[in-house]
Amino acid sequence: MDRKLVGIPASPGIAVGPVHLLRWEIPEVKHRIITDDAIPGEIERLHDAFARAKERLAQIRDRVERTAGKQEAAIFDAQRFILDDTDLTSAVEELIRQNIGAEKAFEIVMFEWSQRFAHAPQAMLRERVGDLKDVEIRVLTMLLDLPDHDPVDLPKGAEAILVTHDLTPSLTVQLDRTAIKAIATDTGTRTSHVAILARSLGLPAIVGLRTATQQLNGRETAILDGSTGLLAINPSHQDIDAYRERARQEALAEAELRHLATLEAVTTDDVRITLRANVDLPEEADLAATSGAEGVGLMRTEFLVLGRASMPDEDEQYRAYKRVVEAFGGRPVVIRTFDIGGDKLPVGGFPPEPNPFLGWRAIRMCLDQPELFSTQLRALLRAAVHGNVHIMLPLVVTVDEVRAARALLDEAAVELERRGVAFRRDVPLGVMIETPAAAVACDTFVNDVAFFSIGTNDLVQYTLAVDRGNANLASRFTPLHPAVLKLIRRTVFTAKQHGIDVAVCGEMASQPLMAFALIGLGVRQLSVAPRSVPLVKRIVRGISVEVAEEAANSAASKGTAAEAAEELRRHLTDIMADEALFADGLPTGELESSL
Ligand code: PEP
Ligand code: MG
């Protein structure tokens, strides 16, 4: 093996394969002054690059339509329209006639257009900013004769390990998922949207590798271990054999855990814990239903919008929600309204913000765009006919937001009634507790909501002022910080006092040591990634609430997250000695030495 790169484990599993390096960034362009004689040739070069870019787009469009669907492919039509715009070509030609090289002339015009689009009052134009960037990369790649790193340009069955700087929504939609075995990114953390998506797709992933795209040239082979965060470059045959053996053992361990699917999630002192699944894509519903989950604790609907040029309409949403609801029979399915913004799918139409995580995100964006929000609410009320739907609002900080959402929900019901469409009116409405404001003042919500669900990914981010997606801060993102534990305890206490259901649906619930802490803090409902259901169930069945409470109280009284973890680990290993390997859900270091 040449070397090892270590990142943040984001989605478990082992993959061995060729590296597919995807550099989807605007290349550097040199300023070239051309002579008058060279002008016609430069203009011809421009037209030729446009023609080749259009040809490429047509290929991609067809491929995406075949692999992902019509809606997903529509994004490429938008890019084609940009290339067909005669204003664009004339503006670039005009600059070339002023003796500027074609690529610089094109870059200058694209910059002007991006600025204009980004600040345009019409959403339609703002929606095109991401497309402009893609078009710019495509044309400059042609003009500068650079290697084409197109994400769809993978031979069928390549089984490649995709290495890229940041997996954006538009890149994700272009990926031929059948040709990709695993994902590695320079940016991101366990809780960033790329990691969440990789887990949903069941693809092993490492994030936060920082410089992988600079260190690799795309001609390597690699082993990616999504459980330890290790990317081994150009491994020897022995390395590969060792990892294949480890993959075999992991598969065996997983199969063994699957036996737990039909068993109850009950502690050794007979306390029932409700274990539900987080579902991000409707296609995941069946896997979640067979994993032993007792319903869905969080469906992230924003993934329906992934990489699309426009929002799905009411009927399309209704069908997606219905699919998940029906997979779970009459069991509760908590569907969260769009949480768009932050690092999550900045679909077009949203002006760029200096601070997206503190910006126009989630419930704020929905309430400000009642038409978009009401469409989703109507689809939810209709899907509720088919099972036990709960509606959940993300990122609330004040009860006013809940009241405004309820008013829109009531209007949605009136509208459906007027149309004579089947729907259900008595759908429980709840909130995510994922801001310190909501946690500290959770008592202010109790008369207006039916349930709380603690979103620890954001709660940790906002409490500790640590960007959840910033790989440089990953070691500071500590869910066991005393402030976080105290906020959770307070929320659970208030919920119980007022007879309100409370669950945890953030990543914390999926990590065994932290699930142990949550149960100790009084949480009785956990919602985790479908693949984590059996593992968390095993922890639940191996612990007693009595010991968990003792451990959690003692952990919450510690001054630091490290001390809290130590305290929890000590208690957990005492009762589940052979589970020590899983005790913190973090890399053990043991696998590295096995290479
Ligand atoms: C959370 O914030 O913990 C959560 C579950 O929501 P998301 O990760 O989608 O922001
Ligand atoms: Mg959240």
C-alpha cells in the first residue's frame, strides 16, 4: 500500500475498487490578449466548445432520465437553454472582439450572469445559478482541453470509489449509482447531508478527508472502510485479502444482528423502548420496515427535492408519502416538513446567504412561502388517509411558528374539503427540538403540539456554535458536552410533566454509547438509520434503565464531553463486556493496525 488517508467514518461498509476522481470546480483561467487576426478563430473555438458541451449534456440527460427519472433529467434541459441563449454567445463574442481570449471572455460573462441571476427578484432566475456554474465548468473544460471529470462518465459496472471535494445535490443526481460503490469527500462530517444521504443509499462513505482530491490523481485503486474512516491507497494483495475477510465478518455480524428484528426492544429491567427508523428516501421504506423498526421517527422530505430544478407538486409528494406510510401499516410515520437550506439542498430560487445555517431555512422558509408549504401540507393530509401520519416542523424557535403552521394546515384541510379529495384532519402536529431556544423554552410549546423530537445534530451545532458540516471542527462537535446533556434532560422532563411524547431522532440515537446515555436521561423513543436499528436494539436489550440512569446522571455532572464519555463507557462495559468495540461508535484504531 502507498499510503493511508484518514477521514471521518460516515457510512459503514467496505469497498475495494478503482478511484474515480471527480473535480467539479470552476478551473483557473488565464487572461490572454489575442491579436485581431486571431479573433475569428477564437469565436470558432467558442462555438465548437458550446456545441460539444451541448452534445455532452444531451448524453447525460438521456442517461439520467434512464437511471433517475424525467424530473431529475429536466435540470439538464435548463442548462441546455442557457447554452442556446443568443444573448450569452453575443456577449462573449463581443469581449473576444475586444481582444480577450475565449475562455476569459466566457468566464467574465458567466460571472456577470451569476451575479445578476443570484440577485434577481424572480425566483425562476435565481433557480438557475447552480446551472450556470455547471455550464461554466462544462464549457471551460472543453475550451481549456482539461480532462472531463464528468460524474456520469463511468464505465458500466465500474464499481468505483468516488472521491470528490463536496458532493453537492446537482452532482448527486448525476451519479450513476450502479457504477459507484463508495463515496469519499474532502469536506463534511458525520451529520452533514452527504453522510446522511450515503447512509440512506447504503453506500460506504468517508467524509472530511480534507485533501484527498489533491493527493490523488484518479489512477489509483483503494480500499474504503466506512466504519473506521480509512482510505488505503494502492493496497497490496494481502491488504485486499485482509479487508475482504473483514467485510465478510462485518456481513456475518450484520446478519446475526438481523435476527433481532422480530424481538422486542426491551431493557433487562423490562422497560420498553420504541425504536423507529429515519427514512430519507421513499425507496428506503421497505428496508426500514423489515429492519425491525416500529414506524418512522423522521422522514426527511427535503430529499425529495434533491437536485431537482423545481419543487415536486402535490400529487407527486402525496405518492411519495403514501409509499412510506403504507410500508408501515398502521404504525406511526413522522413526516417532517421541508428542511431546505443550511447545507441541505439549497434548491435554486434561494438567494445566497452569508450564514446559511442561521438563515432562511426550514420552517422559516416554508412560512414565508405559503404556497410551497401548503402544497406539502395538503399532500401530507391526503397521505394520512393511508396510515398513521404525524407532521413535524423543523427548526422552530417560537410557538408562533407552530401556530402559523397550524393555521396553514387548517386552510389546507378546507381546500381539500372544497375539492372533495379524501384526507384526514386529526393529524398530530409536533416539533423538532433542535435549537437551544426550543429546548430551554420547550414548556412554551406544550399546549400547541402533540410531540417533541430532539434533533441532536442541530442541537449540538447551535448549542456549541460548531458548524456540523465543517470537517475542521469535527473533534469539537461533542454531543456529550454537559450543555447538550442538560438541554436534553430538561426537554424530556418537561415533556413528561405535560404528558407529551418525546423522541430523539438525531445521530446520537444511532451511536450505542450515546443511545445508552439518552435512555439514562429518560428518553424512551429513539429513531435511527434503518441499518442501525438492530445494533441499537442489541444495546437496549443488554442494558438496564437503572444503570443507564446512574451513568447518564453521572455523565451529565461532568465538566467535559470526554469525561462524560469515559463515565458512560465505564458503566456500559461493566454490563456488556463483549460490546466494548461498539461502545462509542467511533473508530477503534484496531483496524488500522490490521493492515
Ligand atoms: C437533527 O438536526 O438532529 C435532525 C435529525 O435533523 P437533520 O439532521 O435533518 O437536520
Ligand atoms: Mg436538524
